[in-house]
Amino acid sequence: MNAPFGRVLTAMVSPMRADGSLDLEGTQRLATSLVDEGHDGLVISGTTGESPTTTDEEKDQLLRAVVEAVGDRATVVAGVGTYDTAHTVELAKHAEKAGVDGLLLVTPYYNKPPQAGLINHFTTAADATGLPVMIYDIPARSGVPIQTSTMLRLAEHPRIVAVKDAKGDLFATTEVLARTDLAFYSGEDALNLPMLAIGAVGMVSVVGHLFGAEYAAMVAAVDRGDLAAAQQINAALVPAVVGIMTRTQGAIMVKAALELVGKINTRTTRPPLVDATADEIALLRSDLKAAGIDL
């Protein structure tokens, strides 16, 4: 199966100290732990990594720390997409120098470019380096969906090889899968199994921070045609998806979960995010226990 960045990827958080500064040692420990537990790829400086509130210098530090820690054992994908094409190109070039394996380019957000603008943005960024590119389609955040006709055009670019799909339109995904060689990754944990069932090669997961082995087992079950086993795994993880992805913003809750299990030192986030409250953590404990984590 064409899986250019691996099968089970984590949209990794950026561990921080209590004062909000980056914890680079903690970043390396977490990256190592995730790879040890079955993740074959890490996405750094996505939204879950709080990319809106880290500086360009900090993004470079995070990439270099992760490449040093696990770059020989897993693919490292740099989130470099912004709502400014020139800035995106600059970040892409810095990421290539840091030694990453690929780039994640989110749809430009807030300024709502037309589809012609999306084509220009993505191809300009893809032309800026020699790295393979994963397009990130998430209209709930960006305000603009990537239309099927646009995706077909983008698939013609030799370095645009994959899509992180969080659009939630399974038929649109099916059509692009049928008409291109793009590798699709589920970008929404609630739809990981449906996406695999229609031909996605894997996932870029938030919940996977705590359930990498389970998601790897789900992928393997789908590969061998054992839908019942995949359904069983998916059902067992529903409480975790609810707890991490639906009660408030995902980065907030997955950091709280990682703190609960001892994988990061603090659940600190940067404003405008706010740290999980005691009430939210109480619910999260219950959700994680229901999903099989003994706290």
C-alpha cells in the first residue's frame, strides 16, 4: 500500500514547562515513547502542537529535537502551513534544512481564498523544496473546503502525494481515491475506521498519543480484511475519542491525558488556549478508564 509517511502518525503536542516555555527534553522523551509504542510517523507543529502560538524559531527547535530523537526510526512531518503563502514557503525551507521527511500544508485559513488561490498556494509551497507534501483539508478550521476538482489538479503535482482528510465527506474522499494515486490519512479520530474502510492508508491522530498500539492493530485488521476485529477496536476507543476530542479543544485534553499517564510533566497550554480544569480532568479520567487505561 502506498503510505508515503507511514500508517499510524501522531499529531504531536508540544510539551511545555509550567511557565509556558517549550520543554525540548520533554518533546524528545514523548517522541521516543510514541515511536516505541507503534507510531511510525510524527507530525510536528500542527494545530495540536499549538503552532499558532509558537514562533518560527521555536518551530525549528521542535523539529530539530524530534529529528534528533527519532528521525532514524519514524517519519517526521513538519506542519508549515499558514494563511500567507510567502511565510509558508519560508517555513518549508527551514523545515527541509532541519532534516524532516515531509511537509503538512493546511488550507490557508481566515482569509478564505478561492479554489484558484488554493492551487497557487499549495503548488508554490510544494515547489519550494524537494520534500513530499501532505495537504490538510479541514474546512471547519480553515473556512474553505478543498473541492474535488481542486484536489484532482493538486494530485498532478509530483511532490503532492498525500492528504490529511478532516473534511468529513466520505464520498468526496472516495471519488478522489478512485481517480488519483493520493494517499489519504484520516485527520479526524471519530472517522478513523470509516476512512480506512474506503481506502485511507492510515491516520494522523490526536487520540493516538495514548492508543498507538490499538490504532496500529486497527490498521492491521483492516489490511487483512478482519472487519469485526477492527470494529471491536474502534468501539473500545470511543470513550477516549469522546473524552479527548469532544469535551473541549483537543490539544487541551490530550495534554491533560498525557499528564495523567506521566508522559509529559505539565498540561500547560498557551493562550488563547486554557488548561483543562479539575472538572474536565475528572471526566477525562472516567473516559480513559472506560477505554482501558488504568489510572
